[in-house]
Amino acid sequence: MNDKEIMTNILNAVKGECDLMMHGAIESSTPDVHAAFTQGFNDALTLQSQIYAKMSEKGWYPAENAQQTQIDKVKQKYATQ
């Protein structure tokens, strides 16, 4: 397994953690539990962002910029709703 595959696996695991923490916060029944899940969610989001930045820096997670016409089309779609 190469470095890119390892980082991809870590990123996917952290994304899964984000999902679990978010749902834990949503479904929590007490303020203390909600705060714990919210803190875990924020920590996981921070880690996810750091992993993404490193992968992007190495060219392992390329992102394309949306064309202005695509942006305008989506804006128009939701402006009428």
C-alpha cells in the first residue's frame, strides 16, 4: 500500500467519524452528551481538513473549480424555490 492509499483510507475513516459524531450530536438527549459529540465532531472536522490539505498539496485529491455558468444555474434554481 502506498502513501496515497494510506491517506485515502485515513481520510475515509475520519469522514465516517464525522458522520457518527454529527448524528450523535443530533440524537443526544442531554446537554452534556450533545456537547461531547459536538466537540468530537469539531475535532474530526479539523482533522479531516488537515488531511485534505495535505493530500491536495501532494496532488492526491485534485479539485476542480466550478464554471461560473454552473454556479449561476444552481443559484437560479434555488432562488425560485
